[in-house]
Amino acid sequence: MDQFIVTPLFGDDAVHWYTPTNVTLWMALTVFAVAGLLIYTTRGRAIVPSRGQSMAELSYGFIYKMVEDVAGRDAVRFFPYIMTLFMFILFANLLGLIPWAFTTTSHIAVTAVMALAVFLTVTLLGFILHGAGFLRLFWISSAPLPLRPVLALIEVISYFVRPVSHSIRLAGAMMAGHAVAKVFAGFAGALGVGAVIPIVAVTALYGLELLVAVIQAYVFTILTCVYLKDALHPHH
């Protein structure tokens, strides 16, 4: 599990809130990678797009359609925030697959901040737009009257558990995949020349991790859209 240890880039082993660490470095590289795709490759606005511009435009259209389909047309004004979330998580996951890289999204401290930001944004937005009417989200009017208080309590608990599940799902998936890959890589190193099966397993697992990296970014983003829809339309 040493691949998940947070280490300072300079100085001693003490890590403070202001200490530049490997987490800081790879988060900065993630931001630069996203900026490179969305800003540098599209600077020419070519009619016949380059590969980079095509990828940027496809990403833009994909997330825009997701927001519109899941959260509704009136949620499009929050598209920049959701697009930022998706691209950051996607590139953080993909950069973490580079050998000797650090996967920032494997740390609950990183994913929890993003999940709490979504939770607070959605909750505040719900009360700003609807006031006390936002509480209708927890009242199941279609259920029998005696069951409504019980269901309301369950809905409140599940609502406040959202940031926990939202953050643990991403961090757990990234940490588990990298840990298993390290185990198989260790087998390959121990067996030497005859390590055919571990090498094949690592190769297959690496392909699976590439898929998981994209899926987890999609899952985090689409759940954000679902939560945003609850804030915009609590009576639904």
C-alpha cells in the first residue's frame, strides 16, 4: 500500500496543510492536462478539427447532453461546474495509471471534498430556490399516510449519507484496482522469467482499470446530475 502514501516533495517527512506533496503535484498535473485538452487544442477553432479538438468537443457534447437529459434543461446553467468535475476526475484517474504516478482520487480526502462540495451546493440551491418547499423531497406523498413519517426519516438519513457514498465509491474503486494490480505485479517480479500468468493478469487488469477510470468519472458526474435534479425539482 506504499503507493498511496502522501509524501512531501521537499524537506523532511512532516506533512502540514501547506506542505507541497505528491498529491499536490499530481493534482496540478491533472489541471494542466485538462487545460491542455480544453484550451490549448481548441485555440484555433479549426473547421476541420484536430484529434485534440475533436476529443474536447466530444467531451463537451457528452457532458452537456448528460446534464440536459438527467437534470433537465434548466440545469444547463450548472454545466461548467459539472464539466469541471468530470474532466478533473477523468484525468486524475487516467494519470494515475501511468507507472510511478500517484492516483489522487484514491484518497478519501480528495473525493470527500468534491462530494461535500456537491452536497452543499445542491442543498443550498434547493433551499434558495424553494425555501421550505425543498423539504417536500423527503415527504413521499404517494405512500400511505401512516408510512410517510417512517419513509421521511429514511429519506433524510439517505440524503445525508449521499456525500459518504459519493466519495467512498470513487476512492474505493481506484484504491482497490491499483492494489490488486500491485499484487499481481509482485507475483510477476517474484516468479521471474516464468511469470506468464501474472503478466497476462496484470495486462488484463490494466485494461479493466482503464475502463474503471472512465466509468467512475461518469458515475460521479451522473450522480451529481441526479442530486442537482432533486434540488431543482424536489416535488419529483
